[in-house]
Amino acid sequence: MPLRRRPKPLERRRQPDRVTEAQRPIAPSAQAGDAVVEVAGLRYAVGRREIFTDLDFVARRGRVTAVMGPSGTGKTTLLRLITGQVAPSAGEVRMWGANVATLGQRDLFALRRRIGMLFQNGALLTDLDVFENIAFPVREHTNLTEPLLRELVLTKLHAVGLRGAARMMPAELSGGMARRVALARAVVMDPELLIYDEPFVGLDPISMGVIVRLIRQMNRVLGITSIVVSHDVHELGAIADESYLLSEGRCVASGSPDELRASDSEIVRQFLDGVADGPVPFHYPAPDYREQLFGVDDPRGRG
Ligand SMILES: Nc1ncnc2c1ncn2[C@@H]1O[C@H](COP(=O)(O)OP(=O)(O)OP(=O)(O)O)[C@@H](O)[C@H]1O
Ligand SMILES: [Mg+2]
């Protein structure tokens, strides 16, 4: 199949509208109608811990939007809010214009079907082979005949360069291969929005380059809107149209990779330059070290 050598013409023929949309240069003042995801004034707390105090975020159609931020700032939590797995304490999450919090279960499921998700660990089903892992959502949601299903699965595997691994079991795959299989599974239902949570973690530079290229291809060739959560400033710089830097419950900076690189904000500099201590402290909030060591404030130490 010529898909790998000539992906653009093939996919263009299939989805002309989306590609046209994706390739349209988007002016900085893009209209609100371009927003696939709109988060406004978001507040979210887990117990007494405030994860987000006032967060605004927009992911626009056909673009790659990056979400960066120190570990524990709430990047994964933001994805769970966007996909309606948890509800905000205040503010709004809108997907394709619909307020997620007001959707009934049926509409929420319909909305999630328009979203493909690449989980950090790949989350492949360990007792199914690669082919069946990708076929799984198709079997769940459609009544495709076996020959059509086979063509669909093999096309997606071919697109990630792993058609030859169709009958391998997840345990036989390297980390990078597993990530590519998970990507094939994430796009098998032709999602309009693709969400990646830490797609580069634990990959060698070559596998990382492969995933970067695939994310770009998924976005440009299929016209998919992408949200990429990652710490990898360098990789994000290569693929993101717009980046958001989260810290302490809100967005502290946003803009194109070039705009962020040019920023002289202390927190942006700390994050982009990889400095251990700065506005973002190295330590998670903790009681006084001496007191904790000697059990003064630790109930387990007092007994
Ligand atoms: N179900 C939960 N119960 C309690 N606390 C939670 C829960 N989920 C997340 N948190 C807390 O919310 C904060 C944000 O977590 P989250 O996983 O969103 O961070 P992250 O930015 O994705 O971090 P990382 O970069 O390490 O993946 C953390 O302090 C975490 O301890
Ligand atoms: Mg996370």
C-alpha cells in the first residue's frame, strides 16, 4: 500500500473538508467558532486542595495546542475535566460549543466518541494482540464486517509503521512500539480531537522523533485537532501552534513556541531552561524537615 510513501494525497481524497480546514492559516485573531475546547474561569478542587483557581484555555480546530507545566500542576486533571470525567467546581468547559457539565450521559458518550485519547502508559489490553487491540473500539461501537474491519485496522497500523506487528502481543513490544500501537488505536474511530498525555515519556530520541512526526501527520494530514500534554519543551516547540504553561492553578503564559521562547517571565524561563529552583519550588509543600524527622508534627511519630 502506498499510504506511507504518499500519505497526503490518499488521506486528502478521503477527508477533503477537514484537510482544507487544517491547512487554512489561522489568524491570531481566530474567531470563537474555531474553538473545539474552551475552558473559562475554571476552578477545581480535590478535597481542600485547589488544583485550578481560575484557568482559561482554548484549543482551536486543526491546530496542535500544547499544555506544559511542572509535575503535579494538574495537566492530566485538565484532560479529565475536558473529557467530562470530573466536573469543575466553578467555570465552564465547552466542547464544540456544548457545556460539558450540562450534558446527559448519552450526549457525553457521543461527545467522547469524537475524541481519541493516547494515555501516558499506552494502556493496551495485555491479553489481546496488536490487531485486536486496535479492532477493540471498532467492534464496540460499529457493526463493520470483518473484511472492512481488517482493512481499517491494517490501514491504521500501516500509518504508524507497524503493520508487520499485527499479531504480536503487547508484552512483546518495545515502549516506543506500544506507544505507536496506542496511537493507531486512538485514531481508529477517526476522532476529531486527539488528546495525548505525555506521549514522549521514556522514549529514546529516535522513537521520540517518530512520535513527533506522527503527531504532526495526524494533525496535518487528517486535519485532527490535537492537545498534547508534555514536559518536553523541545519536542513541543517542533509541533505546537500554541502552548499553555500551567502553574499554581492557572495559566501563567501562553502563545506560540517563539513567543514563549522570547518571554522574560521568570516562571517561563525556569520551565524552558530547566532550572530546578525558581518560582516553582523543587519540593511539594511539606512540614518543616526537622520537625517531621523528629516526629513533632507527625501523628505516627508521636505515638
Ligand atoms: N483523584 C485524586 N485525588 C487526590 N488528588 C488528586 C487526584 N488526582 C489528582 N490529584 C492531585 O492533583 C494534582 C494534579 O495532578 P495531575 O495528575 O493532574 O498532575 P500533572 O500535571 O498531570 O502531573 P504529572 O506531570 O506528574 O503527570 C496533584 O497534586 C495530585 O496529587
Ligand atoms: Mg499527568
